[in-house]
Amino acid sequence: MEWTGRQLAKGKVGQIPAEQPAFLQQLGVEGEGWLKLVGSFTDKRGRLRRAIGRPAALQAEAAKRGQKWIQGIALSREIFGVPTAEHPSDPQ
């Protein structure tokens, strides 16, 4: 988490090793994708999103809420390697 904070905090980038930490490998995501995901925790109005995670987890959360989709699923598919084009019902 320290790596994430330093990457996002203005003036802190480069003060820790540039190599990506092991947790990113365990998640199966590149550093750029991780930072994009973390940056999406809030919407344009600064409100926290309802859920964030892998596509399957977001689909399960949508089903639990009785919804067909949930905000952020297209980004999750992009970051975790599931092409959005395979899911034409996703909002853009």
C-alpha cells in the first residue's frame, strides 16, 4: 500500500524502488492498471463507488443487488484482462 500511496502522492514518486511490489503480481495486474483502479474509487463527484474488484466479484455484487450491471465493471474487465467488447451490454 505504501507503493500505491507514493505513486499517487504528488512529489513522492521515485522515492521508493520503481519495481512493482509482489502484491501486484499476486493480483495479476500491472502497476498502471492498479493505479487506474485505485483512482476509480471515487466518481466524478468525489463519492465512493459501491463496489470495486475483479469482474466476477462485481457481477456477483450486481446480482446480489438485483441489478444487471454495476458501475466500474468495464474498467475492471480492462484492468484484469477481460475485453469489454465481449460484453456489449456494458455501459460506456
